[in-house]
Amino acid sequence: MWTSILDEEAKAAKTLDTYTEIEQAATAIRHFQLQWLPGLLQTEEYARTLFELDIPGQPDAIEDRLSVRMSRQNRLSGEDSLMYTALIDESALRRTIGSPALMRRQLEHLLTAGERPNVVIQALPFSAAGAYPFDASVIFFDLPEEPLIAYIEALNYGQVVSVARDVAVRARRFEMLRSHALSVRETRALIRSIIEEEAEK
């Protein structure tokens, strides 16, 4: 069901509504984020800044997107919370969005989110650059009684991968990439060090 819906809508504009529906139905998500921090882990001010860069001069649209993004984060808490694994490129952790103070708050939020038992956050360090099998962000959705779905996310478009063989290839690449990532403890140490660097700016 989800695959057919995504295939149609991914050909047009961003599939925000359908993407949100799938995210709500998922029992687990694995997410490799390349350019910026994952939406489920963003603070409101970080997300707002990204939207202002993406659709400047459209305050109503920004507020609508922001409301959806913040409500999506409810999937990380409560009785029906999903298992969420975020593999984040080090450049996304170090890229200052908005201001150094905003980034410090955002990175502190990552540390807090990572304390949840259903949230795993790992950084892919610069030293692993040669291991990259992806040139865009990729998200895997585990759905009840449905095949695994992969979603490729670039700056202005999204592409669903629904063919089982192709999804499996990307899933193996994700796990290979994850083998080069820092451990959860090492990631937390890195984030703390970046917070200290931001405080000096």
C-alpha cells in the first residue's frame, strides 16, 4: 500500500504528507543524514532557520511546515514510540545553522534525545569519508506487514526505492557505513567537543 502511494507522489513535489503518514506507521527507522540534522531530532529554532532558507518570504508556509515537523517528533516518545537510529555525517554536526548559540542548543538537544532508550545517534567521522556508499541522505522504514522501504532525500526532491532487491542493496550499504561510525559514547563525546567549539565563536 505505502509503496504504491509513494511511487506516485514522489514523481511530483515533496511527499511531505505521505512521508509523514509512513513515518507514523513505521515501527523502526534507520536514517543516514548527510547535509543537516534529521528532522526528528531538530529543535524548533533550528528547523525554522532551515525553512527560512528553503522558502524565504513565505511565513505561513514556514509555520505550516514547522508545525508538522514538531508534531512528527512525538513518534520518539510515548507508548507507541518507534526505534530510531540516526547516522549523522560529522559535517552536519559542525555546520553552523543560524548562529553558534542556536547550534549549541541544537547539539545539547541531540544529547538529550540520545538518552532515550529507543534513540541511537552515531556520528560518521570525517576519517570515514572514503567509505561513503551514498551521495544523499537515505531513510529506511520498517512497516508492519509491509516490505522495507527506502527513501532517498536530496535538497529539493525525494525518491522512493521500493524494489526489494534495490532496497536490500542500500540496506547493506547502510550497515557497512554504520560499521565505520563512532560508537554512541564516542559520538556523545564528539558532540560535547563541538558544543565547546561553538561556545568559543
